[in-house]
Amino acid sequence: MDEVGRLRGQSSPGISPRHLDHFYIDQVLLEELMVRWPRCCRTEKPEHDDVALFRSLNMVNFAALMPAGVEATMYDVGRSVSLWVSAVEILSPAKASAFFKVYENLKKVEYGLTDLKTPTYGAHGFKQTRTKESLPCWIFGELYKARNDFLHRNPIDGERLTVKPSRRSLFLYTGILYRLALTGFLDLRFKRPMPPSNDAEAFGAYISDSMDYRSPQGDIEAALSTILCTEEEYRARSRGTRPNLPAPPPPSTDLSEIDGQDDL
């Protein structure tokens, strides 16, 4: 306690430190952010997109904090969900019906999993039509409605964030969805031109580098695809007996639309 040189300060002394290996860091995202950081902070008039990016990241910095300890209530979770949704919206500004702009951003992502890019889900905002959206859009629509219910004082119970087919919580997928929103906003895709296949060494290096580049994105997609699966169904998929994703439950009535307060 008396040796200053041995001090190892922590933001939360009650939580033991965790050391992350290089493998666990999203290098693709980190490298892009490190390019934009000086571009935004070292100029007198930064680009609007760069300002929006770091506004969004600042919002996420607080959204990602533990909402509370053992005394956590729906107030804490609702506040955190509201911050996550707002962070996504900052990346896709709109004067009205902001969720449509978010959908457009999420659809810019180059998905590897068919389940994530196939428009088969009735997302928020399309109640009067048969328009379908992808799974990421459906998830954001559900989070968007939950955020509005919380902020507009609509009745909320302990099951508000539970996805009925799988019994999983929407709250656990907020950070995953945000990575996809950043992917679309930052246009994170492997852009190196493919070399001719007869150049075995260059072609092999291209394939290897493209797989490394897509690895974080692949992990995110695999994680997001579990939202409609129970633990038993997920284990079956892991064994190779992969069932189709079930359809999500029908959208619940959004009282914020009825009273004309769909957007904040």
C-alpha cells in the first residue's frame, strides 16, 4: 500500500483486471478508428462523418458500462438500451423515422451468413405492408421500440426485452449490433483487388489476408445469428444438424406510434 511504484490503478477496483490477448482485439475496426482519430482531433474543421463517429463512440463508451451491480433494475437496463440505440442512430441521422436510415446502413454490410442478409423478417415500421427486412434490421427495430417504450413511459415488465422463441435477451445483442452498424458506416470490407489465380503465391496470400480481415465480422455474424435459437438448437447447429432460424414473434403494439411520438 505504501509503494507508489507498485500502484496499479483501476477504474473499478472491485472488479479484477482482465488482460486481453492480441487475438481478442478487433484489429480491423481498431485500425480504421486509429486512422480517423487524428483526422478528427487534429483539424480545426473535421469532416461531419468523423464528428458523428466519435459522438457515437462516446455514447457507446457509457452504454457499455455495467448498468449496475446486484441492485440493477429495469431503470438501469432501460437507460443502457437507450444509449445503445442512440449511438446507432447517430451514425445514420434522419429528421423522421430514424430506424429506416439505420436499416439502410445495416444493409450496406457484406454478410457472409445467408440468415443475416435474407429479407425474411417483419421489422418495425412495415406493419401496413409486406415488406421484409434482414435479421439485423429486425433486431434494431425491436430495440428501437423497447427504447421508445422506456422513454415514453409506456408499461414495461421484466419480459420486455425477451425474445420469445429463444428466451434470449435483446440487451445482450446491443454491442454486436453496434459493430455491424460501424461496419456499414465505415465501409469495412476487404477492398484489395484479387490477383490472377495462376499466381499461386499472390493468390494464396490474398485468400489468407481476406479471411483474416473477415474473421472479426464472421464472429459477430455467428453471435448475432443465435438470437432466435434456444441453447438446445444452438448446440444442434454446432454439431452440424443446423435447423433454419425460426420466425421472430409478431411485433408488439408500439404505443409511441399511436400517440405520434415515434421519434425523439
